[in-house]
Amino acid sequence: MASPRVAVIGAGLSGVACARALRQRDIVVDIFERGRAPGGRMASPTLHGRRVDMGAAYFTAKDPEFVSIAEDWVTRGLARPWTDTFNVISPDGQDVTAGPLRFATPGGLRSLVRDLLPDGVQLESAVDSLDTLTHDATVLAMPDPQAARLAPHACEWVDYEPVIAVAAGWPQRTWPFADAAFVNDDPDIAFIADDGARRGDGAPVLVVHTTATRAREHLDRPEDAVTPVLTALQRLLNIDAGPLWTHAHRWTFAKPAGTHGGAEFGLSTAAGRRLGICGDAWCPSGAPRVESAWLSGNRLGAALAAALS
């Protein structure tokens, strides 16, 4: 008897984790990705000769399943421990906060998605209707607002907030922190990462994540966010010198504004076929992150394989 075939739409971390779990259980998988490269919101484009993490800033590992994956990445040099301490910038001044160990990557976070990617990914292949697929099951591995366009009644969808990521390179590092900073109660900036510290090559490059409010003002022209971001950096960090270069990237659906409660994934039936949904909004812990995306996809893959068998 022929093996079931599953279409996974989206080659971000959750989609790749789901596809990998299905393949491990002898399910045939076709992965469809509308972009030019896998990775989703773990994008790491090459800017001025080096990879820059323009999406997710880092990852943490707490669940034993994902800890095992993270340890393997570290052993093979794909990831490295970065820091457990970030600065905090607020109207009251600067402080520091300790938290879980954050991991970063020498080759950009997208390299981790590529490492897990099974064969069979079809890049620049947009799926505009589930009716065009002939597979035994379909997985939607993408932010909820995008999944809702393909299956509007599949579940109660979660809203997402936008972010514009602005990268900027200087001749030398002049900012008063070593790794990264959370920014509280600022109208323009929510997070700042020293990309050279994060990558480990010492490059004087900052990546700034705007607030959702600032992002909404520039979704049509993300490059217009560069000037207010640089002005905010001058105000917050006393960076007076202009950068040598800048680059802006729009994330219309950057991060979930909520979660799906205690559900780790969605699995139902639509038009007589199994329909699975996974991603970082399916996060019982209530704190969506890179680990949540992997766990959701991996667990959906196992459950879907069992259902198809």
C-alpha cells in the first residue's frame, strides 16, 4: 500500500520540524514555501558580506526534546551559548536583567532551519487554495493570519503584531552594552541586538526591532522606519555618528498577540482530509518563541502520522 502524502505549507521552523517528524515515520512529504529560501521568521540575509539575523533574535531551550536538538547544534558548531544577561533601557535609565541562557548562531538562525530541512522543499511555490492539493493531509505552518486565508473556519485564529527590523553597520562599536537590550516604554524601539556579539565575529552591527505602533506606520514602506529608529538610537544610546549602511525588513506578522491556550497544535478534518496547523502561537507555556515553533511542528508531525496510519 502506498504511503500517505502530506503537503506542508511553510518552510519555517515549525513546518520543517513537522515535515521531519513525518518523514521519520515513513510519511511522504512535499514542502511548499512561497519565499526564495526556507527559514520563515528566522531569516538571516547576507548584508554587506555577512549574515545578519533580521527575524528571531536568539533561541532558548527548556523542554527536554528541544534541549536535545539544541545540544546537537552546539556540538556540531551550528549554535553557541550567547548570554543570559541583557540590558534594560527605560525612561528611568539603564539596568540589567538575568534570564535563561540565549543561544545564537555563527551562520545565522536560518542555518538551523536548513539543518533540519528534509528533501523535497519547493521554493517560490505559493499555495493560494487548499483545493489545488491532492495530498492525503495538509499542514499549515505559518502565522495565524496567513493560515486563516487558506482555512478561515479551521479554528479560532490568533492576532499577530508587526515589527520592522532595522539593521545598521558602523565603523566601530560605540554603544554602552555588550550583547542586547530590551527597551521599555519607548514609542519607537522594543529591542536592540548587537549582531557582532550575537554572531561572535565582533562586527559593529546593530539590529533594532521596532514597536508594533511604529511598525504599523511604515508597513507600506519599511525603509521609512530607518530615520525614526536612528533618531531613537541617538536618544537612547547617545549614538551620534551616522551608520555606514542600513537595511529594513517588514514583518507584518512578527509575533503572536496571544496563544491557543493549552493546545500544542491544531488537527482536524477539512473536505474529507486531515488538516494540521502548527506554529509559535500553539504554545501551552504562554510564551511564544523559537522553541515553541519547533515543539508545535514536531508534535503535530507525530500526531498526524499516527492519524494517517
